[in-house]
Amino acid sequence: MWPRLWSEVLQPITRGEPARYHCYDWAAGEFNAWVEVPPPTILIVEGVGSAGGPVDDLGTIIWVEAPEDVRLERGIARDGAAYREHWLAWMAAEQEHFRLAGTRDRAAIIVDGTADLQLG
């Protein structure tokens, strides 16, 4: 992920240029559409591997956490029951990734992903 994120998004944006990244279609199992991103005032990059590499020097790591059962329920609600085994495998892999990367410990902000946030 990092080489593509760096070359397609972060480098152009740090130069004040538009970014363009190749979006992955999880259902099809392949990259499909290109997504254009104009230079933003604030850029939020989310995902399991989004906190590492150059982001440590470019931005702030925000860790959003929720209990495993809540995360699984949300994933199945979004993707359907057919993805249950995928979600269980994914969650085990991401837990190991986060442990090895020390992601939560490097976060400047930790958010309760179960809180009822009132924004605005």
C-alpha cells in the first residue's frame, strides 16, 4: 500500500498538486476506477496500513477503537453475512499488523468508536 499511497496521493498533495489513486474493488478482487483528489486543506487517510511510513512525518495518527464484536457486527451489516469468514480472517490479520507496527501506541489521538459523537 505505501508505495502507491506515497506516489499517487501523498507526494502530489505535499507539492500542492491534485492526486489520483487507483481504487480497489473488494468484491471483484481487482483495481478498477481511478479517483481524483484535489489538493485539500486537510487529508484523512484511513485503513489498516495508513499509519506508517511517511505519514509519521506528515500528519497525525488517530486511532479509532471498538470492541471486536462491534466491529464484526458493523462489517457484516455493511457487507452482508457472506463476508463473515472474510471479516474474521481480516480482523485477525489487522490485529497482528497493529501489534507489530505499534500503531495504537504511536497514535496522538485515541477515539472511542462506540461513542455517540455529536458533531457540529
